[in-house]
Amino acid sequence: MKQKNLLTKETPIIYTKLISDTNMLDKTEPPTHLAIIQDGNRRYALQKGHSAYKGHEEGVETTEKILQLSKEAGIKNLTVYAFSTENFRRNESELNDLFELFKKEFERIPTNERIHENEIKIRVIGDLDLMSEEVREAVRKAEKSTEDYDNFNFNIALAYGGKREIRDSIKLLSKKIKQGKLKASEIDEKTFLKHLYPHNPSNEIIPEIDLLIRTGGEKRLSNFLLWRSINATVYFSDVYWPAFGEKEFKKALARYHKLKE
């Protein structure tokens, strides 16, 4: 029987090409939520003879490219692992460089034409109390400038740890029970998901992950979005994050659809 061609005008252009290249004509739906563990910035820089800071800068450039590719592919939620709670163990010099880079990049967002033209909502998840006041203020302004957008959600995990998120959510639920705002019998998976980061009533829930990508050759989750990744397709790439491009992005999407067959 001849296979029905589901490529339509509504199918995102990058998906049209991906599907045509991989003979997956009946698999046109992109993942709703893509999450990425961006690993390999420092190793990439060392390989090139550059400083760690240069590697992180190039990692930011890759993030911007993948953000655009994700939007073109019809993905609605992208979450990236920018800085974990474990990353605080790095040396003081690199930490200071990273905090300055975070501050600079978040300060760019309120005037970033690309962000506003595409109506991309910026949300930061993590324990921001662990960051400096300068970084927190830059984050607040960035989130405020995009809070009314709903075209695409770009979530940035900063000072984030999966175990800490679950712990903080349990504390929040316990507090509501003590205040009489919630009954223990009312807590189910959906209720728990609502109480994960971000703890902001005005923000919609960050959904469970459909596709999780880790770059840099490591094959572990590193305490990232543990609750939301339980049913995710995982794609491990040997490519360092600054070198991760459209070709590898498509391979990850193809892997996602292969496992959905």
C-alpha cells in the first residue's frame, strides 16, 4: 500500500527536510519539550587552545542557534542546563567569569530584537538565592521583559539541581498543607508537577520532557530535571556543545521518532 504523505504547509520547514531525509513520512509531530545538558565547553576550548571563558562564550552562541532551530522545528519548550548546583565546586576564577557572562547575557535580553520579535518567554529555574544579587537582578529584568509572551518558552536552569527542586517542592506542598490550602489526599502527580520550579503562580507549568539531549560524550543525567525526564527519549552526543549544530540536532530528532515508532 502506498504510504500517505503527511507533509503539509503547516509542517515546520526544518521538520519537512528532516522527515524527507529519513523516510519518516508518517512522523511529523515534533517533541513538545526539548531539554539539553550542554556539556563540553571547557574541553572544546582546551582542544582549540582557548581559555575556558572562550569555550563558554562559544557555548552561548550555540545555544542561540539551537534556540532558533527548535523554534523553526515547531518545538514549544526548550530547557537548557546552564549551571548546576554542583558547578559551584569549580575554581573561583572560572566561577567569576561564568557569573559575569550570565549577567551580561541576561542584561541583553530586554533589548534583544530577536527575542521580542519571536515572542520568546524567558524563565529561569533553580535556586537563585545561591547567585549574586547582580545576576538575580539581571534575571528579574529579563523575565519581566518577556513575561507576556506565549509563542515559545525558553527555560534556563541556573543554580539548578534536580534533587533540590524536588526537596523544595515537597517543602512548598508541606507549607500549603499546614496553612490549610491543600489536603495531603489531593496530591497527585499533576499537583506535584505544578509545584516544581518555577515557584511563580503566574507561570504555566513546565511540561514533562519528550526529548533530552546530552552533548560532550558523557552518558548520565547529572541531576537534571529528574521528575520531568522519567519518560523522555535520551540522545547522547559525542560532540562538544560549542560544535553542536544542525546536523547533530537532526540526528537527535530522528532518534526521537525512531523510538516512537
